[in-house]
Amino acid sequence: MAEIRVENVQKTFGGFTAVKGSTFTIEDGEFFVMLGPSGCGKTTTLRMIAGLELPTAGKILLGGEDVTFNRAAARDIAFVFQLFALYPHMNVRHNIGFPLKCQGMARSEIRQRVEEAARLLRIDHLLDRPVSGLAGGDRQRVALGRAIVRRPKAFLMDEPLGTLDTEFRDLMIHELRDLHTRIRATTVYVTHDQLEAMAMADKIAVMNHGVVEQFGRPQDIYDRPATMFVADFIGSPPMNFLAFESGLKTGDRAVRINGADVAVPEIRADRAPGALALGVRPEHIVFDDASSLRGSVFESAYLGTTQIVAVETAHGAIKARLPADRVVRPGETVGLRFRSERLSLFDAGSGRAVPSALYAGAGHG
């Protein structure tokens, strides 16, 4: 396996720029996820790493070798697509072993590698079955087996679980992560699904409009979003935003919103007066009758161990995650208190996070 370095890569199609100056490093043996909405540039970036698209500018290195303008066949990678692209006239064994047969490998070596890959994927009992009769999850395992059997430097996966139903998808999330733990393969995985990304990734690059908005560990991206886009895209429900106007000075530990002082992590840089947004996750909100920030409950959704309660305030609707046994009624007036050490502040104009103690040491990519 090998480290992958993407350095200031750009891709344009005519007058449209699909990827804008992306730079990141995927460590050897890392499970790396590119996450973002449709059209954000994640698949284009993956295709450039694979050699299926050539960059307009920038550099791509695989295991220290500059492969920027090498075609796919000249890169030691394996690609797994959303559509399985299996050969329907072959059984499972022949589908998995087909890449090795094309390389002219000895039959005994092919048999050994195919059976080894099948055991890893827990489909060794299906080797002599036709692929046409397999369930979706098993067909995906066959596609993965065909990639694994080659023992490439890196695995590239483009939304491989997108066509599976919820039950199979949840199972495959667990099995893909378990497989990665066992073989420690450098893996680049593209998805628009934050649950897949958070469950599997060692590192995540969140993309939007061709730009990597944030790069880092799942927990850092969730706890310390670098932009309002990341804060809104990650989380279910997403982060709440309360808009206000203020200037901040280094050392400030509170902001004033609608006449109430709200404690925040210590500010680390002065900023001129202007539009700001206070960001708070639903689970960091507590109902407190003593709070001067108030609103009216208009909706609740029961989720088993918790409930999502929507409150209409002077700043718009705010969603809080509360224990399921907390009784709330539509129309009830409640006070809202926030966990001050977990709040984010953003510049409403640029959407970037305001430097504070919460973000000390956090890399924003």
C-alpha cells in the first residue's frame, strides 16, 4: 500500500471549474473519505487519483511517484464503482479471478488468491455460484473481491453502497470497516452520505463547489466545523445558527444576543463589528426556565432514546436533542441554555469559523 498526495489539483471542463486547488495527503493504510453533495467535485477528484481524468493543473503522487499524467492502466490501483459491473455469464470464482487471468498469472496462484479474498469477504461458500442469482450485498462483496485479489497500492471506491437498501448498507458499512482493519489497505472512498463517512473514515475531506472546505478526523469535523457549510452538512439535525451583529476582541468569553449574554469559548483574535452567527449543536441545548433566551415549542419527533424538539425563537427555529422522557407540549414557552464550551462562532459573510479556544490546535484543511 502507499501514501497518496494531492497537491494543488485543479480540473476544468471548458469554462467550468469542477475542482479548485485541492491539497491533502492520504496516509499509507488510511481509510480516507471524500464527502459532499452531488456536483461538489469529489468524484472528479477520485477519477483524477485513478487516472480516469487528467488534472488541468497540480500534481498527484502515489507512493512517492509522480503519476499526475499516467493513465489508469499505469497506476497500481483498484477501482470499485457504485454499479457492480460483474460478468453475468461467469460464476463468483471467475469474476473475482478475472483480473489475474488477464495478467497471465498461473492458475494455481489465481486459485489461491481468489480463495483468500473470498475468505476475507466471507463469500467462500459462494465461489461456484452464478453472480446473477446473488443478493445485492453479496454482489458488492464479489466486486470488492475482484479489487482485493489484485493487491494494489490503493483502493478507490465511488459510492459503492449507493444502490443497496438500508439493511444491506448498514451491514456493508460495518464489513468494509472491518475489512480495512484486517488488511490495512490505503482506501479512498467517495460518498454524499455523512453516516457512511463518520462510521468508516480515519480522515474526511468535506467538499463544496470544487473546494475542500475542511480536512480532518471525523470527530474534529463534527465538533469544530471550519465553515458554516460543514456545520450545516454534518449532523442530523444539523447545527443551529443564531445571527447577530458584534465586534469581538481577543479574550472575550461572551457575546450579546437579543439582550442576553451568551458564554462562548475564549476568542483568540480581534475582529471588526459585523454580522456573526452563533452555532450550536442540538445535543448542546438544555431547556432552562431561568434562561433569558426563550421560545415556543412547535414540534417534537420521538427517536427512541432521544427526541428532537423544535422551538420558534426571535432568531428563527432551533432544534434541540433532549431525553425521550422529557415531557414537552406544543405551544409551551421554554428557556434555552447552551453548553458554552461547545459553541462555534462564524463570520456570516465568509462563513468561516471565528478563532476561539474551541478551535485551538484544530486543522481546518
